[in-house]
Amino acid sequence: MRPLYIDGSIGCRVVWDEPALRVSVADKADQLFPVSRVSRVVCKGVVEWSMSALLACADAGISVLFLEKNGELRARWLGKAGERQFLTQRFADLLARSDGPALYENWTLSMEKLAARSFARRIGLPDWREIPVASLRRQVFVSLQSEGRQRANMLENILHAELLVWLPEAGFAGDDEGLAASGPDLAVFLSRLLLWDFYPALLDDQFNADMTPMQAMGQVFHQQADRCYLLFRGTINKLQQFLLSVS
């Protein structure tokens, strides 16, 4: 299965043409995407959806992310998840404790420090072991400039879309009401964490001029998808160890 990326424009519409999503764009032939081959959908800009198409995605377990034109997340439509899982329960129980949010925040800070130091080492910073995360983040923000920051936003939300699929597979039910009410969004945190591994490519700024920004960021992700998934699984293993240690 593959993700479906839609660069929206006036007149762009998605309807249900069983067993596929039919994507219509002005002055172009309609395209059909069987839901059995779609893992998730990421839309940017103006894309009109029929309710039957959205419900078909939900029934097939396909999540849909809606992005602003600048790549910022606007909304998400979650597909059906499996049964409530063991790790979901442990995570929810931790966040329900009086000291749970603080413990979880400390864990996220330690994970981000590891990711930021790995990035700093890869780009050859001599003080990669000592540089504070906040200082490194500011340097990246300035270096990317406006266009690069928009690409980073798009890539972060592509990662978010992947995580909405990966997390339930790893034991975290995305539709758990108790977990949703606890505050922290694990998919949002992990998408920002994993983005550190893509900053070298974003800073390199070598993209195919024939591609739209969304297509270019989709290509960047797929070039590193296997490595990204391994980093995700490693982080989930660390989270599982953390949850067991504080239970």
C-alpha cells in the first residue's frame, strides 16, 4: 500500500467510486485509487470531499490529513483502529497519575536531545555533544529560511500521516478516548522528533524543480522511509521500557 498525496486547487474533488477514491482536478482526467492500495491520504490546499468518500476511508482504516497551503496541519480524519491495546493502557495510566505528565515530559526531552545530537553529529558540528537543543533548533530555523520552513511543515505532516498508521500497529490505539483526553499527542511528538533526521536533506535544498513542494517532500520521505521506520521502532521500544520502569 502507498500513501496518496493530493495537491489541492479550486475544483479538486474526491468522491467514492467503489472500490476506489476518484480524484477530479480541473482540466485533467480523473484518477482512480483503490482503497485497498491506499495506506493514508494527505491533502494540501483546496480539496472537496464527499461524505461517502470520507466514510469509505474510515471503514478501510485510512487516515486523512488536511494541510493548509503552507503545509500547516488543519485537521485529520482517523480511520478505524483495532481493539484497545496493552501499551495504550499503560500510557493512559501514566498520564492519569499526578506525576505522570512531568515524567512523560522528561522522557520526551531526553528523546529530543538524542535526536538533536545525532543531527548535529551528522552535519559535522564540533560541539555536537554540548550544544543545547533550543540553540540548535534556532540555528535550523534560520538556516531553512521561509521556503525551507514551509517544506519542513509539509514533511512533518507527512510523517504525522505515517505515524497514524504505525502507532496502532505498534500497540497504541489512536482512537482511545481516555488517551485523547489526557493531553499529549504521541503522533505529533514523534513527527517532530523524527523530523530531526530529515533536516540534513532539507538544509541541502536540492529538490527536483519539476515537482510540487508536496511531491518533493513525499519523495524525500520515501527515500528515507526504511531508516525512519527503524528510528520509530527504536523510539517505541524506549517508550515501552520507560512505561515499564515507571509502572
